[in-house]
Amino acid sequence: MPTFSPELLVGRVFEIPESYDARVGDHMVTMYYFEHLDVRDSRIEFVDREGALFHIRWTGTVEDNCASDDPRPNPSVEIIADFAARLESESLLDR
């Protein structure tokens, strides 16, 4: 079995158009925005890596349940953050 290389994630973009995955039977992408809501049109970009930290940019849209009669489009979200990654078979990635 090939070994996973974290370096392969840098520069990769994952697009998830719908939060709910019928094959899995669960929501794959949610966030807390007044309540847990699906994030649609998710785009998760692995921008860079420093040791165990990945610099990630996540964008998408959520349904605004607080304004059901509001004609404006659903709010867009943008999260720029650092995440520490850990594989189940290893400790933190090659610090």
C-alpha cells in the first residue's frame, strides 16, 4: 500500500457541491452559523504547510434560516486558518 505524503496536499483544492452525501448517509461539511447548517459549494484549498500545520482556505455558502423572507442570496463564508494534521498511524506529521 502506498504511503501517504502530506506534501501532496499543498496546492490541492477539494470542491464539495452539496453537504449531504447519500452514499455515506451523513453531512460531510457543516458549520455553526446560529445553528449547525450545511455548507454548500465548499471549496477547501490547502495553501501551504509548515511542519504539522496546514494553512487552509475554506469558502462556501450557508442557508440563512434567520431571514426566510429576505430576497438576498445566502451568506457566503470564508475561513482562513491553520490546522494541525495527524494520521491515525503516526504522531503529528514530520514536525
